[in-house]
Amino acid sequence: MTSANTSRVAVIGAGSWGTALAMVAARNHHQVSLWAREPEVASEINRTGRNPFYLSEFDLPKNILATTVVEDAVKGTSFSILVVPSHALREMTERLRSNLTKEMVLVSAAKGVENNSLMRMEEVVRDALHGAFEPRYVALSGPSFALEVAKGDPTAVVAASRDRESSEMIQRSLSSGSFRIYTNTDVIGVELGGAVKNVVAIAAGVVRGLGFGTNAVAAIITRGLAEITRLAMAQGARAETMAGLAGLGDLVLTCTGELSRNRRVGIELGRGRKLSEILGEMREVAEGVRTTKSIYELGQRLNIEMPITASIYALLYQDKPASEAANELMGRPLKRE
């Protein structure tokens, strides 16, 4: 039986986070079309009710139908959630452009800043639409591991939009007793918080991989938050956003949580392994690796002091040894806080 609030919803991307968000939407009684890039993922979801690669231990709700035809997925939907890596968002938006309408709410769950253009995800979507229409855009961010969301563990996230009606629609459509959505109008702050925390998480992983303790991680988190805040406010964000779920909340989770892919990359780098070897073992994207380059260049462009980002950039892109990067991270000149 469908309720009056039931909608057709598209989730574009069937990795862990896309699968978890499809489960959230389906549990709220929406008819969910889940787009998967790999045909074997789509066919297995439809045949067995399980994603063979991501969150494979969970039985998916029966109101999730997988497809490999992305244009079909978004047709007739009230909102579409784009859960692709940040570097793929432009191509996906361009691919979907002729199937999107100005009434549809576009939700981006990607966390990053595009290489070369240095655009946030909101800017990428607008640019990719080529002025066809002004999108009803919502950024979905905050501290949320996919596994815990799939399990139904309590989670709180943020839906940010310049259009309050759009963010409130997503809040109503996806919130539940265990998945709470707060709204915000500071899209810049929410998106930059979600992007830069991945860079800081690599740094937190590096110090752990080198054998340092939680004192060092706490210092990285604290100084990382200051770094994120400087960059975000220079772009027009509000300071209070950085103290909220999309700032401090997501930063703490990603820097300390065992499920954090970016932290894991940092740990392995701290142990002396090569980046290519680490990434070769990972099925899913660690967004912080690409985002480090964008954030470093954005900081340079804006003349913002970002020492943690600079150290991780040197580690990832200039072959600086992890021990040297850590010395830079922990050995800044003594000065007033």
C-alpha cells in the first residue's frame, strides 16, 4: 500500500553510500530506482535483493529496482540523489541534462571540489546544465558511514539549499526515527566542510600509521577545523556551519572512524606503503586523494594558510616521505592559539 507522500525517487550510484541512501528512501515507502554502473550489480540486486559488492550482507527493501539505464532512472521522479564520486558529477549531470526538469530536486551526496575548475559540487551542477534552468539543488552531507545507516543506527545529516522549500522537501521525504535530517541555507559551508575534512582525515591517518597516539589526532582535528573554517569563510560560508554536523561532526567521524576510507589511506601511507598500491586494493573512491589537489590550489588562489593541506599535498603529489610530512604537521612554529 503506498501513502499519499510516496514518490518515485532515483538514486544514481550503487556503491555503499548510494545503496544505503536507496535503503533510507525505500524504508520511507518511496519507489526507488537505483542506477548501477556495473550490469552485474543491477541484475544481482533485482534477482536476489542484495548488492553483490557493497553492503552485501543486507537484504534490500523490495521497493528498490536497479537499472543500468540512467536516463530511465530519473524519469518521472520528484527528486534524484546523485551519489557518484565528485570527479564524475559533471559528466553525470551532462548525461542527465535532457531528462531533468526544473521542478525536480537534485540532491548531491558527493563530497569534493573539482580538479582544475576548483568548483564546488553546486557550481559543477549549475555549470553542467549550461543555463538550461536553475536547479533546485540540495547538498546532503554530514557524519554518516553507509554501513551504520544501512543497519539503522541513529544518524544525523544536513540538507543544505539556497531554496528552503527544496531542503525541507528532502528533510520530510528521507527523515525517520533513526535518520534525522537538519536543514541549512549555507551550501558553501556544508560543501567545503564535506570536502576538506577528507584531506584532514588523511593527515589523521598518517599520524596513526606512524604510531602516534590520540593526542596527535586530536591536534590534527582541531587545527584541521580551523583550516576548513578559514577557507570556507573566505568563500562566503558561515562560521557556525563549521561547528555543526557538516563541519566538526563529519570531521571527527572521518578522522577517527574505523570505516573511513580516507583515514585508511593515511594510515597505510604512514606505514610506508605507496599510494598506487593502497588505491589499487580499494573498490571505492577515497575522495580526499583527488580533493587534496583542488583544496591546495584553492587555498593558494585565495592566499589562505592551509598547512595541513600543504603537507598532505606534498605527501601525495610530491613524494614527500610520510615521516617528513608528519613532522610538518606536528612541528609548526610556536605561537598563540
